[in-house]
Amino acid sequence: MAALIQTLVFGLLIGGVYALMSTGLTLVFGVMKIVNMAQGAFLILSAYLTYSLWTYAGIDPLIGAFIVAPVMGLLGVILYKGIIERAQRIDAGLAIVATFALALILEAVTALIWGPEPATTTPDYFNQAVHIGSIAIPKAQLYACIFAVVITAGLAFIIKRTWLGHAITAASENPEGARLIGVEPARVGTWIFAISIATTAFGGAALSFLYQFVPDSQDGWIGLTLSVVILGGLGSIPGVVAGGLVLGVAEALTSNYVSVQWSTAVPFILILVVLTVRPQGLFALHSREDVSS
Amino acid sequence: MITLAGVCGGYGGLDILSAFELNVEPGTINCIIGPNGAGKSTVLKTVSGILRPRLGSIVVNGLDLVGKSPAEIVKFGVVQVPQRHGLFAGLTVRQNVMMGAYVARASKKRLDARYDELAGMFPIIGKRASHRAGGLSGGQRRMVEFARAMMLEPQVVLLDEPTLGLDPLSRGVIYESTRAMNEAGVTVLMVEQNVRFGLSLADTVTVMSAGRVVLTGTASEIERHPDLMGLFFGLAPETDQVAE
Amino acid sequence: MKRALLRGSAKRSSRLLALLIGVLALAAYPVLSDNLYVQNMLILTFILAIGASGWNIMGGYAGYISLGSSLFTGLGAYTAGILVADFGVPPFIGCLVGGVTAGVAAALLSLVTRRTRGMYFVIVTFAALQLFGLIARNWKSVTGGSSGLAMPLPMWNIAYQDWPFYYSLLVVLLAAIAVSVLIRRSKLGTGLFAIKDDEDKASGIGINAAAYKMIAFVLGSIFIGVAGGIYAYYISFITPAGMFDIVASVLMVLAALLGGRGTIWGPVLGAFIIEPLSELTTTSFGGPNAGSFRLLFFAGILVLVVLFLPKGLIPSISEALHNTARMGALRIARGSSSSGASARTQVAGERGASAMAGDALKVSGLTKSFGGVKAVNDVSLRVGAGSVTGLIGPNGSGKTTLFNLIDGTVTPKAGTVALAGTSIERASRARRAHAGLARTYQLPRLFDSLSVIENVVAPERRFSLTRLFLPRMSGDERDQALDVLAQFGLAGFADISPSDLSYGQRKLVELAQILSLDPVLVMLDEPAAGISPALTERLTAIIRNLNGQGIAILLVEHDLAFIAELCDNVFVMADGEVVAEGTVAELTGNAVVVDAYLGEPAALGIGKVKS
């Protein structure tokens, strides 16, 4: 019983981090209808930047994230304006191919800068734990999860309470109605990309002390973030939180009761199963128009 | 106040408006009526900047709006209330109304004061301020849309079939509210399918068919016009075709 | 006309000659030269060309992009590898079985994507590739895990070098190309292009999109699987990373996009450019960073192709060459369009002619709301067999929603729909079309990738596997379609793209198209809106003629004169409900109808009441 609770706690903590890592993906899809296949590469690049701040300046990853996030946001805007927006104008089907090509470019660039050796940051909390009764809570996971909750709450604040957030909601729900009050969906799109990639950078910072990473880990992370947003329903932000928690628990259970090796297959299996059975996601109330035929 | 001259335009190479002409006096309510597909809504879209006309000029209060972005046009004081689905279902009533000031983003205090002012005119936004807009009835939605359009004290409000899909009671409310906006100094240009409703409300009426004006006059002149009924049942005097 | 045909056949035979020379040169190369470097490069080029061509059947024809097609390379390789290593199956037999495994996997993935469209296919193929890579890595007892699986070395005489690989791959490539050609020329190809242009509309004319897509995906994947098996045997060592390789998938996409997706030779041309480039980068980028530079190089080209050459080389070049020629052809077509409008042709088949008694369409209690607003509320109406029934009502009264409910685009909350006495409210859209339900749209929807006459032949009256592999258009079908087009005054436009037609002409083509369904009932959504009086007159004659052949017609229209001329019975809708029924003469005097159009006077009385 204690082992099960331990597993669940671990799964929920990591699930919170998964939610943070996937929020950007669902936000971009919700408003722009683009599946950003470079999500994993943005995560890994952010992890490397955090890693460099840690190794060269001794900046804690959780602090370093606040330096990396604006840089990544800016990079997101440049790539959006330079490549993704154009590709989408030319052919929406090819835009997704372009984002994947971008992922490979970013992977190559990270490999050229940081080399193929596995990297990870090791702040002093990375291998400590808090004990509550017989349950051990690893500090790294705990801090990462708290961090995820704080950042996600910040993002929720921006979306719920600011002009920009309301403009994002307006443009995603009703582009023509938004134009009539002076909100240009294209301009909002640029902001969304900036915010999404910046949020992803926070996820990358958490990744940097939770996992070892190499440049080509990115395709595993695309799979993971895709499965989170598909579980929760593409485009839904509350869905991402639910999807992250479900995936975190499912992975923890698998690695505890099946094998660690097979736990990496869980996200991909979930993608295939959910899309077969319930393509609108596990938590959506209504089927989306763009899903059902 | 509003002058459209020689406006041609449409979608995907197909002209819906052909040399459309319109003149609206300041402070009046003007209603465009005409059968389906005549291009009524298209006229409003060219004024609000959603659709850029291929030819012609659209002058409001001395400024040519052709080529201006919808945001610039809103800022200039010309606001359109769309035909349907104008609200953002995920935002509250208050947030929806406040979005009417998006292009100005004035101080919170001034906007709050304006909101309270508008709540006097449209009581629903006072009573339901924190409700989700998605949960309102059709008539209530219209009121919220009207309030939103009024946020920045516009010169011109464009109404695209305001009574569409509404029950008679809500139509009455729309009638009163449109009057109230007009009395507050707003010039109204509206499109209406419900002809009797439009005629009862408007000072001047423009009847259009197949992208051009076929009749203009005061509401009472148009109401008595012998061709009116025929026009709506497709028995109009032959006009030029749109395509081929 | 004749000269154009001659020129066409001359062009075709010169193309065949070039193809023959190309194949012979490739076939002769290993015999004439013992340059193993080039031989190796050609072998890899064949593999990529097979991959790109296989990808192209789904990605190019049907428009469903896969980012995980090396999944099939891997499945083919591991199937062959396991069969050969563990069961002693002869290697080339193992490769063929590898193709079968790939086909089965594609069929299963088609079931996964059955309920989704567009980018979900990308996600599914990507996830499947990753999942199978993991399985190959983790299922050590069978696959050897990360350390891989060794294939036995070739047994043949060293003097034959790599000929068996070379020739078997060349044969597979030629087979893949042949199948691509056959699909393109078959009904299957027409359906796939229709799906790419407008899947929803394709279902509406009876095309079973799910089956088409599954067949296309399976066929393409089989070739990739066989090539994967041969590749495994060729490099004699199989690892998860080398076989289930996402970069290999991307190269297939790149080759197909660069050459021109949807064309037959584009993927092959792309492969012949990309693979030698790949060899070049392998030799010129040295050092530990070589892999990253290669990745950067190919991903960079992919971005450039998407942004600056989205159609690919072959279509872009042929467009540039034929632009002027096409303008000329168009002018000729326009010139001959006015003739032959009066020909009366029998278009209805066995079904329409046997005008059955009773109702062609019976709708009861149909209800649908959108976001709390009842768009269609408890609507019941009937269209008598062989009648022309009108449906009128002001904007937003629910007429188009009613059409969408009847044809299955939108699912009703309640109510029943019966076509000629058979209940169809639970049937798929394609099934409803097979049952004889046909409709047009306010803004005509045609397939721009197909010619006008192919659009007319595209509808499918029933689904049968054998039919899919019949030629795109038989002589009889062409003659029949030409007759219909001639009857509509469009004979001169048969072989151009519908995108070159005017709005009114497109409306007529759409009508001609749905008649190929041999419909029991035709629903026309504002057929006369926005077209000229001359065309309206022609339309009236066409509708009369169809009706004379026993086809029932439900007509939504605003032009009451048009309705009055054609309809026996008219229904009036307002605010989602049927408010009146009768002849036009009865209805124009009916206060309810006048109110529906002009608004109830009562509304104004209430309007004076303060809210």
C-alpha cells in the first residue's frame, strides 16, 4: 500500500511538470491550429541554456529559467514570423512539416554547441528527499512541481486577467468577431508563440535537473508532450493539467509494476489508444468539429 | 457623415457589390433592406474594414476608410456589431464589454465609469457582469454586443441583422436600445431582414438587390412603394446579374 | 482537336521512350561498370525512391502527410531479419513477408485514424514510429535489442557483387511506380484526389473515404516494407536506431516534396537528387559533427522547399512551360461552349426511371440546436416521388441546416429521415449517397485537382473493391458524362480544371456531377442565386428534364418566380420551423408567409413596451 502511495505521489508530481512542458503546445494549437512538432526541441534547447547558466555562472536552474524564458520567447517569435507563419499561409498541411524540420534544425544546432554527451544540472536539491511518514518525496520533483504550479498559475493569470489574455481568448474563439473590435488574430498569434515558447522554457529548466538529456532526446519529448495534449484534448488548457497528471501516474505505475524500459512507451501507446477511442480527448465534454468526420 | 461611392468588391474574384452608392446623414438611423444575397452584409463589412473593396471610396466624417485596418476603423469610432456569434463565450459579460475598449486600453477607472454608464442603458450588463457570455440568451447577447460597441463612444455603429433569430419580445428590446444609442448621438447604419422592423426604426431606407441600390427614400415612402413586396419574392424589375 | 490528340500521343510515346532508355541504362549499369561506390549509391537511391513513392500514394494523392513512414522500413527489415535468422526462411521470401507486415501495420494505423483527419495523421504516424522503435529496443529476446540482429551474408558468387540487391530493388521500384501509375489512372486515384481537395464533399458523393485511405496507405506501405527487408539484407545488420529512423522518414517526405508530391515521377526525381546529395555530405562533412551538419543540411532544405517550392520541381517546371499553352486551350474551349445546349439526354439510370410511388423523402420531427439556439425545431416535411418541392424562408430560418441534417453532415438531436421509404438517419454520408440522396451547395464545391469531366464521373453509386481498380473513366462513362455536359452546355469545358470556370458554370458542373449518383432525390441549395437570367433559364429546363425522368427535387431558393415555375408544393420555414405549406399562389397571400419574410407586425407593438 505504501509503495502504491509512493508511486502515485511520484506520478502526480512529475505529472505537474509534464503539464508545464505541454502547455505551450496546446496554446499554439488552440489559437493557431498548428501542431508544433518542435516542442520537444524547444524544451531541450531551454534545458541546455539552463545547463550553461548553471555550469558557467552557477545560477540555479529555477532562477536561470527566468533568464532563459525571454530569450526563448524571442527565438519563438523569430521562427514563427520567419518560417511557421509563412508556411501556414502557403499550405497548412505543410506547416506541420516545417515545424518538424525546425525541430531537427534545433537538434543539430544544440548538438553542434553542446556536443553529444549527456548533460544534467545538479543543484543541491537534486538528490535529496523530504520524508512524510514512510513516504519519501524527492525534493527535485517537489520543487519542479511547485515551480510548474506557479508558472501555470502565472500563465492562467495572463490569460484570464490581462488585455492580452482576453485578446488571445477572443482571437481563438471567434477570429472574425475579434477583428471587429480591433484585435488582429495574426498579431495575437505572434504573442501566443512568444508566450508558449517562454512557458516551454520553464519546462525545460525543470527538465534540466530531473533528467539527463542529449540533443536527440527531443523526439521523445515531442511524443510525451503530444500525448499530454491529446489526453486532455488538443487546444484545451485545463485538459493539459489533467493529461499531465494522468500520464505522470500511468508512467509511474508502469515503471514500478511493469518495467522502467516500457514506461517510455506509455505516451505513444496513449496517443494511439486515445485517438482510436476518443479523439476529442478524455476530458472534453463535446467532440470538436475538426476531429469527428 | 457616411458616403460610399462606386464601391465594388466581394470574395474570391466574385463581385458582390457593383458600384454601390450610399449616403447617410449624421445622427440618423439608416436601414439597408433587400433579398438574400443582395450584398447587404457585404456593405457593412467594407465599412468596418473586414473586406477591402476592389474599387470605390468609403468616407466617414471626412476620412477615407478604404485600406484602413479594422483596428484603425474601430479607433476612429466606427464599430460593427456582427450578424451572429459576436461574443467570446469564454469571457464574462464584463470582460466582453470591456473588450470594446481594446484598441484604446484607457485607465481602469475611466473604463469602469463608462461601464457603469452603459449599465444604465443596457441593464443586463449590470445584472450579469460576472456571468460567462456563453450562457446568455440570444437577446441578452445582443445587448452585451451593443454595450461593447458603445464602450468607446463611437460616431457610427453598424448593425448586421440585429433581430436575426430573436423572439418578438427581444426584438422589442433591440428596438428600444437602437433608439437609445441613436439618441445618445450615434449614427446607425443597419442591415435588416425583418423589413417591417427595419422600416419602423429607420429614418431613411436603402433597398438593394444584386449588389446595387434599387430604391432610396424615407421609411414611410419605402413602406408604401408598390414594388417592395415583389422585390422580396424575386419578382423585382430585372437587374444585372452578378456572375457569368 | 485532332492535331492536339496527335501531339498528345507523340508526347506520350517520346516519354515512354525516355523511360525505356532510363530503365535500360539503370539495368545495364552494374554489368557494364564495376564501380561499387556508384552501385551502392544507386541501391540507396532506389530505396529512397521506393520510400518516397510509397509515401506519395497517401501523402501526395490523398493529402495525408506521414512523418513516420520509416516505420514500414523497420517492420519490413525486422520481419525479414527474424524470419531469416530464426526460421531459416530464404532472405528474399522474408523481404516479401516484410512487405505484408508493413501492409498489416498500415491497415491497423488506418483504424486508429478512422475518426480523425489532417494533422492527427501526422501525430499517429510519428507516435507509431517511436513506439515500434521502442519495441525493437526492448523486446530483446526476439529483436536482439539495441545490439541488433545480424542477417546471414549473401551466399552468391562474389563475382555478382551486389547485383541481387540492385536488381531486386530496381524491380520493386518499377513495381511501386507502376502501382502509382495504375492508382492515378483508376477510380481509386480519382477518389484519393477528391479526398485531398474536399473530403467532406467526397463523402457526400458516395466515396467511402475511410476505405480509400486505408487502401492507399496499405499499398504504399507494402513497397516500403519490402524495400526495408532488402535494405536489411543488404547492410546485413539491423538495429532499432538504423531502421526505425525518423530522419529516414523525413528524407522520404523531402524527396517527395522536392520532386513534386502527387506526381508520379516527382518522388523518384527527388530521391535521385537527395540520395546522391546525402552521399556527398557523408564524404565531405567529416569529424564528430558530421551527423549534425547533415541533419542541419537536410532539415534546412526541407524548410526551403516548404517555403519556396511547395509544389515541387516537376509541377513548378511544367506549370512554367505550359502556362502559355493552357491559355490557348482555354480560349478554344470557351469558344465552343455555347453550342449544344439543347440536346436532351437521358441521365437517370435504372433507379430514377422507375419512379416509385409514395415519398422520395420523408422527414419527421428533425431537431438540432447549436449552442442553445434551435436551428431546426421539430421539422417534418415530405417530398413526393417525382415531385419538385420548394423550400423557402428568410435568412437564418434553418434551410441549409435542414439540408445538412438530411445528408448527414450534421447529426440531429431527434427525428427521422427516410429516403424512398428506407430509414437513413443512422447511415454514413457515403451510404446516403449510395441510397440515392444527392445535393448541391450554395457555393459549389468541386475538386480542382480533377478535370471537369472527372468531377462528373467521380461519384460512386456503391462501394466495391473491384470497382476501385477500374480505369478512372471508361469510354462509356466518358460518353455519358459528355452527354450530360453537352446537355448543360458545358461540353467544351470537359478537360479543363473546374477552377477555370465561372461561378455559374461551376454550379452547373456540380449539378451534372451529382446526377452520376443516379439519385432518387436531388436537393438544390439556391441553384439560381448569383447566376445570369440566361443560365437560370437553362437551369429551369434542366430541372424539368430531370423531373421528367422521375427524379424528385427539393429546391431551396429565394427567387419566388423560379419556385413558382417549377414547384408543385412549397414549404416555408421561419425560425427553424415549418410555418406553412402549399402552392406558391396559396402562399403569397398567406399572412404567416408574408410575416416570415417581412417580420410580424406584432413585434413592433411589443417594441413600444419598455424592457
